[in-house]
Amino acid sequence: MYQPGVGDALDALDTPAMIVDLTLMDDNIGRLMERFRVRNVRVRPHLKTVKSPELALRLLAAGAVGGCVAKVSEAEVMAEGGIEDLLITTEIVGRPKLARLVDLLRKHSLIKVVVDSVEGARALDAAVGAANLEAKVLLDLNVGQDRCGVTPGEEALELARQIGEMEHLQLIGVQGYEGHLQHIHDPQERQRRCQQAMQTLTGTAEQLRTAGFPIQIVTTGGTGTAEFCADFDGITEVQPGSFVFMDTDYRNALGGVYSNALTVLATVISRPTPNRAIIDAGLKSLSIDSGMAEPKGWEQLAYQPKGDEHGALVWRDEADADQELPLRIGDRVEMIPSHIDTTINLHDTYYAYRDGRIEAIWPISARGKVQ
């Protein structure tokens, strides 16, 4: 079977194919790292976006202190790929997951986890204790997203006290993720609400320190809020992930701070009517949970999913509906995803290019790692 290789032109790729403009990606990474370097706040990128040890290592080389992952299975992939300092940002519950975590901790002692309940902490303590290990933990605080997280203040203090009595857990920090604020379009509103969340997070961290707990890490922030978080005293690190590639949802919220470096290359396979072009990228290639993908360079056109394998490009403005589309069968179109994380999870491979030629091919090793 024919496989494109490094040095080939993008024309060699079959479609749909996920392609990465290295010039734009490197600029995104360099720009973000510099913004936080001058703020003296560490960057721990969330690797659930890139899902690739190769890309994680590039982020470390650019200045990241480690990485975040959402699941134990992602941590397994990243640790095997050489990323040691990992924070698992989702609560780990159930014997199968705890057994996998213990296996990881035997080899990778820098891995850290979050807890938000006494029940979860006790189960974790028992699992690592049975293996004669210790786990570094952060309290996961609810700072307004109303997902996971212990209530800040007295409930968090009581949970910390309970953890302090456990032999095999070491409380080292707090996490508070304001995911509900990431895509607020009004920057003043996003900043105002982020500051409220940061007051809650850093205030609880100070309460814990006053009570005698050695809180070293206060971690928070996604691509949409990280810079606001970093300007708040007491924040030690931020967790942006989507900035590496960007998508239309973040672009619509942030403007042009970072560039859309990743697209899905598709081919026009049918022109059934003058005002409709069908491409070979449908729901199995482009996620639509955050809206429709957009054809790059064709702002006057809109994308409509037409099933698993097909998508339609039509005029965005109904006033143009009777005009013929300027696309022919065989033309290629780059589609900008609306949600980068879920789109990447649909693909096996990154084709990274510069000046129209493939420079690197990276497997998406953590694709589908949901456990």
C-alpha cells in the first residue's frame, strides 16, 4: 500500500488527512511560552489536545515544565514516550484504573493526581499503600464549572485534613479549572469572571497553607483564560492545550492571538448541482460538537455535514445561492476544525509540513484513550 513519506509534497496525501503547518505551530508555541516566561508562571500544557508524545517533547523543549493528561490511559502513552512529570487532571476511581495508576507510579514517581472526595482519597491511599508506594495529590476545587471538584473553603480544608491522616498520600497543591469561561467572547467579561474564579482558588490555597498544608502547586487555566490566570498572584502554573493548533471556537473568542495551524485536507468528490460541492470529510473526519468546520480561504462558503463520510460546501449567504461554486471535482480544500481536541481524536496521523512539503509524520498515539 502506498504511504506518503517525509519530503513528499502535500499533493501526495490521500484525503481526508490531518495536516499541521509547522511554521504556524512553532509560532504559536513560542508566542505562548514567552508570554508566560515574562509572567514567571510555569506552563504545563494539557496533552489531551495533541495526544502525541512527539509533540509533548517539542513542548518540553520549548519550556514546558511537564504535561497534563485527562486519563490514566493518556498518562501511560505519554510516560512511555518519555514525559515523566505528568498531572492527571481527572479523578481516578475504580479498581481497574487504580491498578493501572499503581503500575505507572512504580516506574514514574513524578506523576501527580487529583482528588475531590474522602472516598476517592481512601481508595487511592489503599491502592498505593498496598504497593508500598506514595502518591502526590492535588485537591481538585470547583471554581464555578460545576463539574468535578470539592467546594472551596471549609469543605476543602476538611478533605485536606482527612488526606493528612492517610499514610501514602502527600498533598502538594490545588487545581481549579474554569472551563466554563474559556469561550466567552467578551474579553472583559471573561477576565472579570476569571478573576472571581482565581480569587476562590488562591484564597483556598492560602487557607490550606495557614492550616499547615504545604501547597506548592496552584494550577489552572485553559487557552481562553490562562493569561488572565497568570496575572493573578498565587498562581504557579497554567494548563493551556488548544493554543498549539487552535480551532474556530477559540479563534472566535480570542481573535488572532494564535493561528489555526491544523486543518483537515479534503477533496471535492462530487458536484451534483452548481451550488453544492461534496467533499470526502464528514462526521468521521470533523467533529461538530462546537459548531461547523470552516473551509480555509473560502470565507464565503459554509460546511454542512452530510453523514459519516461526506460533507457539503455551499454558499454562506443565501443571496448567492443561485451562483455556481468556484470548485471542481478533484480540488482540495483545507477544513479548519471547530473543536480541535475531538477532531484530532478521529485521526491516526499528523502530517506536519513546511513550505508545502511533509517534514514529519507523527502517530496520534493517545487517540481513543478514554479510560
